[in-house]
Amino acid sequence: MAERVFLTGGTGLLGRNLIPALIARGYRVRALVRPSSDLKGLEGLGCEPAVGDLRCPATFAGALAGARSLIHLASTVEGSREELLQTNWRGTAGLVRAAPAAGVERILHLSSLGARPEPRFPYAYSAWLAEEEVRKSGLRYVIFRPSILVGPGDPFTTGLMRMARSWPVMALPRSRTLFQPLWLGDMVSCVLHALEDEDLWGRTVALGGPEILTLEEIARLIMGVLAISKPIIRLPRRPLRALFRSLRRLGFRLPYAEGHFIGADNLAGPGAVEAACGFFPRALAEVLQLQSEA
């Protein structure tokens, strides 16, 4: 009988790309979805939805039964400090405590390169606390820390493409932060590889694409792919971030994602995917070309 996988974050960007790949590989997938989730992206995939809330283990504990592997993708990067801790840390803690009683043997956890034990950075701290819950859970685990994930529908490059197409200028946060964008399809391949490679279990693995780029270099690549030429202006990062958070709360549709305002380099190091998973990831220009044609 095919192995059952329990997955959180199935309606998110990576989940929507991963579920069809898991099913094509022969896995049976049960995905945790909130009562308010839009399930259109899961229709017709052969995935079994399990309605519940990550923050309330009683709502999904029964649905874990029969799964050998747990793939935990669900998290949030926005909200108050308490909201980040409640979803990312306490949600993960409840999940890994419920899993062993249901017979789950192992967990693949999606974290972030920014995870760190520093309370002054609420998201990074909540991601690190979540990792710690996974490590001490008693389950076999692999923790992936990817750089910025890019591909059709990602908020990072999609926002920059929208700006390139509709704004008179490219207005970028003033920043020297370095990024190592990783294609969603390659992230999917890393997850599939991990499920079938015992060598990765028990490890925390950083992942990134083949190029190390500044935000301005990414913006120039986007304009090149779109055959658009516009001036670039650089604005102070922190005031710009505060302004756009306020505008987002008022309902404005903006071309920025949280990743545009990262202050620390978002790097896994050269050859990270090749070393961990044995293949060479796709270059950003090729990914952007696919997005522009979608």
C-alpha cells in the first residue's frame, strides 16, 4: 500500500506545487486546511483535505492517524509578535506532540534561512523556536532552510514584475542584502529527494539557488526578461517598510513582499542543493522567463 503523508500548508505556494508531485510519486496525501481556506487549488489532485486549525491540535489529531511521514510547510511571516509565535512556534509544538500518538514516525519541516535565537527579530525567533520543537520531538526529522522561493505566483518576483510593468520607476528599498533565489520546482525536488534519502534525516539543511544576487540585480534581471527599461530609485528600507505595512492594512494591493525588506543576507552558500540533493538548481533568469510566459 502507498505511504500516507500528512501535510500542512497545502494551500500555500509550495504546498500547491508539492502535492501533485507527491501524488505522482505514489504517495497518498492528507492535507490540513483551515475551515476558511480556498480549496480550489486542491480540487482534482486526489488529495484528501482534513479541516482543522494548526493552532488547535484537537481539530486535527485524529487526521494524523495512518500517516508515516509529516510534511510541515505551514507558517506565517506577517502579523504581531504574538501571532507569529502562536502560529509558527506553538502551532509546530502542538503538531509534533500530537504526531507520535498517531503513529507518525518522521517529520520534514520547512523553516527559513533567517531562523535565529534572537527575540528582537520576531519572525526569525518564531522560526527558530519551531525548529527546536522539531529537534526535541523524538521524531526522525529533516529541517530545510531555503532562501527566497521563486516561481509563478510567488510574492517576491511577482511584485517586482508588477512594478516593472505598471510603475514609472523601480522603487527599491536601499539595501545591500544578498539573496540566493531557489525555484519552487527545485524545492519540490528537494522534498521528494529527502523522503527517499536516509542520509538527510537528522540534519538541518540550508538550500539556495545557483546565483547570489542583490535586490537591484534581481530587478534588473526582471526588466531584462520583460524587455522593459526603467530608472531605479533607492529609498530608505525601514521607513518604506513601515509605509507599505500601513498601506497594506488599508487594503492597498502593493508590489512588495516581506522578503524585500530583509536586512541580513539570505544565503545558503554555493552548491547547497547539489551537495544535499544531488542536482543543479535552475537559474533565476530561466525561472523568470517561465513566469513571464505564464
